[in-house]
Amino acid sequence: QVQLVESGGGLVQAGGSLRLSCAASGRTDSVPDMGWFRQAPGKDREFVAGIRWISWSTTNTNYADSVKGRFSISRDRSKNTVYLQMNSLKPEDTAVYYCAADRARGTLARREYEYWGRGTQVTVSS
């Protein structure tokens, strides 16, 4: 089992920045794939960014087109924490952001992750 706890959400003005954190506990060695998803009111949950642990010097990342160049995902294996640095935020980035984890399989942008956090609210005002 793996437990995930997100933090770092809040209210920010358009153009601002936030950094989300996802602290993992439990069998973290079993989940090389970690991702961030978001769900806005009335919309489906969508992939935002993902990272796959390959080795201490190598990770693979993937981003949704809507956040490329603005968001950056990183992972601190020693702290079992994944971060999502969000810059140049837009009102359309407003959503509940969820962290997810899974064993390595397929594309990082898949919807089917085994473990999920409870989410953290991000609100971007115009």
C-alpha cells in the first residue's frame, strides 16, 4: 500500500506561482510512476504531468499540452516527495489537483493509476 498526501494549494492571482507537494509513504519503492491530475467543476479529471523514476540520475517526464512550459514536475526520492511547480498560472488552471502513484506501465499520461491522494484546491483569480 502507498499513501499520498498533497499540500501547497491555495488562492493566487493570474500570472502567479504555486508549488504543490505530494508526500508518499508506505511501499514507495513499488511506485516509480507518479503523476499530477486535476479536476475542475463539471469537468472530467485530466492528466497534468507525470514522472517515472528510472535511476538516481534518470527520470522521464510528460506534460499535458496545456501546461507545457509553465509547469514542472520533479521528484525527491530521498524525501519520497513529488513536486509540481506551477508558474504563469491562469484562471483555467483552477481545479482540485490530485497526486497519483503506480508501478511503471504504459504512458505516464494514462488515467489508471493505482493510488490517489485526496487532492488540494488551486484557485487562480483573474
